[in-house]
Amino acid sequence: MADDIQPEDNSGEPSHDGSASYRIRREAAGFAGRMLRGRWLRRILVMVVVLVALYGVIWFALIRTLPDTDKLLSYQPPLPTMVRGADGEIVSSYARERRVQLRYVDFPEPLIHAFLSAEDKSFFQHHGVDITGLAGAVVDYVTKYGTGSRARGGSTITQQVAKNLLIGNEYSITRKLKEMVLAMRIESVLSKEQILELYLNEIPLGRQSFGVQAASRAYFDKDVGDLKLNEMAFLAILPKAPETYGRARNVEKALVRRNWVLDQMVKNGWATPGQAAEAKAQPLGLVVRRADSYTADAGYFLEEVRRQLIDQFGENADKGPNSVYAGGLWVRTSLDTRLQSAAQDALRAGLLRYAAGRGWHGPIATVDPAHWQEQLVGSNLSIRYLDWRVGVIVEKSGGSGTIGFADNTTGNVYGLADGVKPGDVVAVAPSGSGWVLKVIPEVSGGMVVQAPEFGRVLAMQGGFDARLGSFNRATQANRQPGSTIKPFVYATALDNGMTPTTMVLDGTFCVYQGAALGQKCFRNFGDEGASGSHTMRWGLEQSRNLMTVRIANDIGMDKVVRTIRSVGIGNYSPYLSIALGAGDTTVARMVNAYSTLADHGRLHDQTLIDFVQDRNGKVIWRADRRACDTCSMAQWDGRPMPRFKPTGRQALDSRTAYQVVHMLEGVVVRGTAASLRDLDLPLFGKTGTTSGPTNVWFVGGSPQIVAGVYLGYDQPRSLGGYAQGGRIAAPVFKQFVQATRDKWKDVPFAAPEGVRMVKIDRVSGKRVFEGTPADREPKAGIIWEAFKPDSEPRRTSRDLQISTREAVLDALRKARAARYGGAAAVEDTTGEGDVVEDGGD
């Protein structure tokens, strides 16, 4: 047997003798090895091809269309626009969704733990996909396949971020696969804290809330830092079914789910059993769903701001990064909330005074009585005045019935007028155990308050209540301004050689309008007759139509309409009726024009917005665009302090503007606005009453505040023969001033350079050299009058004064006759006929 043993060589393999049998065995073994290696090689190649093909299919079907997760690093969530008043306090927001962004460090740790317990307890361990949760979701999907029931998601928080921010909420296997791929990508781009911050800020939680801070406000009226453990646990249950758990009828379901979250927190070591037990003992404690409330009731003002912002930046995100409803803008307005409240109250009081005793005039709107609740909610009609509410008459029997409100409650209503019927939307107030009908005035109006120095609108009221309709009568209602236009006729006269003491005939004035229209005669308001010659000041104070139209005719209506256009009131044809207020304009434009007078003739763009900041605080628009390159120097360079140039443009001669203001002070002291005299303030202003009379006006104010108001029907018709601006509009202004008295300074209007103040006999217009002027006395014999240099009365005889004036007027008439071919006036084709009430009062 020893002969059978083969010696070994140094390699450790048995030696061989080179026999044929050995070679055959060796070759056979090599061939088998080559075959085996080739088979595995082919298998590997096939597997590689299959994997590549499978990846290609997945890439084409799923990955190819996936969004880039890198954009989450610079993700800008849609945020509402926040609006501040002049004092910096938030007064409103423009939002279709509740959203508030917080940093990760701002979220309380128990709140984070509550959401992790409810949604993804292994969040800090997995890499985007939880295999255990995914397997459970697959099993659930298979068992529910074909039943129509939706399987539980099994999504991690990272997957929910991918779904909410990148791919949407489609229910399909494809979406789930995309979600998983994106989740793993997100985990490679963002830290866990960044992912949680996105999730807690963006998760939809019902009540139009996105993110936990917005939801905390919506459900508990608290910030997240003030939430209790039971409230945090409630918020954590909302991602599953916010519209279910957030409703009052599902309180029991919500409590069960909330307590389950508390148990999970204990199980995960994030709360003690005692803490959980105490939290479970608490009720849900949800507040009644309500709209955000802010300090200002300024619907008309804020709607005008919204319109301007949309024009400037766009409405939605597709219009750019700074859109109104997604850009997260911060807007500083010029709104003074005290002045706004006072303006609203004063205008409402004036409307109610006029409408008192006029009875029922019809409903606010009409809806289908069978579907009154949803239609009332959809109409967005409401009111914020005293304890009034807007409701729908559901049933009626005689003078009583049933009224329904937007919250689906009903009550008994009494005092119904004969014309009231089911389906009518009306205003009511509580009375005893029910409600009583209230009549919202049919007459309406608008009011604007402005700071004349820069054109900043401080308050705006465009009707009784913005919740009853968005039509803003302060900016959108074109009305004839009546006598409030007259100061600009007189300003034109002062620019063309006349003075406040120029004597003008208050007498019959007729013009020939051509063969087609014949002769047109003007009359004073109330058919007051001619009274002889008076100073131009007296004519403005007493609002004499005949004097005004005579002045306009003498100096030329082309010059008058040019002045009116230069202060932004309107662009009119040169007809004499325009001098008495026949052209349409808005109360906003009239207030801006009077502000031009108060600011020494400088016209400013009327603004409601001071500046706009983007979501990062950068100022992207401002009303005051004046540059001041050296205002923020680190060190003083030794040069004089930088001075801003004045804003606006010089629309009127500063001396002329002051002369008109000085005369308009007389309107308050002894003229048509004398009801304001007891305010004992340096005020200027002018009343106005238009033909019909259809509109009544007052515009005026102080060096710091100018306000204007008009009242009239939306479809113009007569207000009644007694209606005058001094009786109806001026009291609105007076109540406004009385309510804000501390904001009105007892500082007189300052005369600009080049104005000479001269003692004048108020009646004759002659210069006097003795006595003490008493401008604030209604029957003062001597007053100060403002003149341009070398235009004041001299020590001359009355005959010389009269002859000089007549010479000036004769020259003006001759110039006009030459310009218009000898006609006494431009043909008036407005169809007004004899102008009586135009420009009255």
C-alpha cells in the first residue's frame, strides 16, 4: 500500500507521474470549472441587465418626474400679508389660509413629542422610510383592496413633508413610491430638525390652519408656548382627520384619540403616567371657530389697500414672490385707528339722523328661504354696529316672525313692516326675548381724512358698513361737489389780478349759449336775490352763485378748469356750470385738493401705504422715495445736516393757496359752516349742496388734518328741500372733531413768504390803520386780510378804487371777447338749464 501513496511536492499537492489518466482527469476538471464559471458569469450578467432595466423603468415611471429636493433648502412657504397701522400695530391680514412660521427652537419639546408619538415615533432613527410601518401599510392595503376603503398611510413624517410640499395627496401606489424615494432624498439634504420644522409649519390641521401655531390660535386662541399637555396632544391627532376631530359633534372620537396619544407619550418615555392622567381629565376646551379679530374696524380703508397691493405685486404666488396671498408681505399703512373709528361713528350718526323716521325701504339682500342658511353664509353679509346682527326672515305672520342667523340659530323677530317677506336679509337688534327689526339707512356717503403735508390718508369710510357691500363711496362714487369747488374758482381769480377785497356784483347774470340753447340765467341758492357789490371774501363766505359765476366768466373758464385740473379734482370742459360744481369727482380727490390749499399749494399723491417689506424685512416699496445718501453715515463728515426736499409738486402759487385758506376760515367763522365755530379751532372749510339737492358736502380742516364728507343716495335723487351741506354734512365733520379733539392743535395757518397781512374793513374791503382785527369774531368790523405784494388797497379815494377795478375787469372781458369771437361765455352743452342749486350753500 505504500506504493500507492504519492509523494508531495513543495506546493502541498500530490505529485503525479505524468500518466495519461492523470492528464485526462486534469483536463476534465478544468473544463468543468470553466463551464461552471461561465454559467455564473451569465447569471450575473443577466441580473445586471435586469436590474438596469428595472431601474430604467422605475426612473422613467417615477424618478424622472420627481421634483428636486434641494429646493427645500430655500423653500418659501405661502404666507399671508400682514397689515399694520400708522402706530405699527397689526390691524388686518390678507389670507385665505391661516399660516404662521416658527423656527424649530420655538416649538415646545412636549409638542414635538406629542406629534412624534402620534405620527412617527422612530423619526430620529430611520432614514426617511420606516420598514415596519411600511410593511403594516402594505398588509392593510391588500386586505382592503377592492372594498373602497382607504388603507392607512404608513408614512413617516419625512414622507408627509414630501407629500405636502412636493408631490400632492393623490391616493395611489405610484404616489406612495414617489413619496418613499423623495423621503430618502430629503433625509440626505436636510437635517432631522429642519424636516420637523417644515412639517410643524406646513401640516394642514383644519379650520383653514396650516402649521401648529396657526392651529393653536384657531382651536385654543393661544400661542404654542402657552399650550397645556392635553391641548398639545389634541393638535397631534389632527393630521389624521382634521375635519373629523375638529368638529363639536365628534368630541368623543377626539377624546379617545387624544388619550391614545397621551398613552403613547408615556410608552415612549416622553410623559409620566401622572402627567398623562391629569391631561386626560381635561375637556377638549376648543374655542368657537371665528375669524381673526384685529384692532381696527376699517374695512373700506383696508380693501383699498388690498386693491393697490394686488395692482402692484399680484394676487397669488404665480404672479411673483411678493404676491398678496402668498408672499408674506408686511405692509405699513397710514391708518390712524382712532381717527378711523371716529370717522366711522360720525358718518354713521349722520346717516342715521337723516334717515330717522323714514321707515322700511327694503331688504339688504334676498335669498331662497328654503336654503337660507348656506346662502347667508355664502353672502358674507354682516354688520358691526352696537348689538345689531344680520339675519334672514325665515317665516312671517303679521308683524312678527322667525329670523335665522349664519350660525344656524333662530329666534323670534317683532316689528316687521308690511313689505318684509321670507327670504329677506335684514338687520335686527335684541329686544326682550327676541329681536326687533332695524333699518339700515338707504342714504349713504363717504368720508376721507388726510394729513395735508404728505398726502397720507389717515382714515376712510365708504358707507355704513363694509360688511354690507364692498362699494367704497369715498373713492368710487363720482358725485357733483357743488360749492366745494368754488375755492378753486377764487384761487384762479387771485392768480389773475383779483384780491380778497375786490368788489364783485352779486346781481343777475345771464349768458347767451347760441341759437340752439338760447339764454341761460344763473341764480343764487334758494333763489336769494341780488344784493349789490361785495368783497370777493364775502362772496366765498356766503357761497354766492352769482358772484362766483361772474368771477369765472370775467377771468375765463379755461383758466378755472386748468386750476381745477392742476389740483387733481377732474378734467372738465370750460362751461360756467363747472364753476358751481356741476362736474363729477370723488370725496377722496376733493380732500386731496383741499390738502393742497392747506400745504401752501403743494399737491401730493394721495397714499394709504407708507412702505412694504418682504417676508425677510427688506423694504421693496415706499411712498416717500426721497433719497438721503448721507443719513446713515457711520461718522459725521463735518458737512451740514442733510435736508429732505419737499414732497409733491407746486400746483398752486403758495401765496394764492394761503389767501384762499384765509378766506375759507371766514366760512367757518361767519359763513355757511358757522355751526363749526364753537369748536374754537383754527379751521378752514367749505360746504356744498348740489342740484336737487342730491348731495351735501363739507370739506375742510386744520394745518395738520383735512377731512371731507358727502351724503347722498347711491342712485342720486333729491334729499329734500331742507338738505344743505351746512345742516347735514358739517355736523358729521363736527362730531368727528369733537371725538378726536386732542389730535387737533390750536395752531393757526402759517402764511408763506411773500404774503402781506393788512388790516381791512371787512364789509367795504378798504384798508384801515386803526383798531384791532378780530378774525374769529363773526361780526368783526376789522379783520386781517392776506395780500400779495403791491396788491393791497392803497390810501386812495373810493372812486379811484372803483375805476381801477373796472379797468381790470374791462381788460379781462375784452381779452375773453377776442379769444371767443365776441361771445360772452363758452356755449354750455351740459343741459343743466338755469343753474340754481349747483354750487349752492
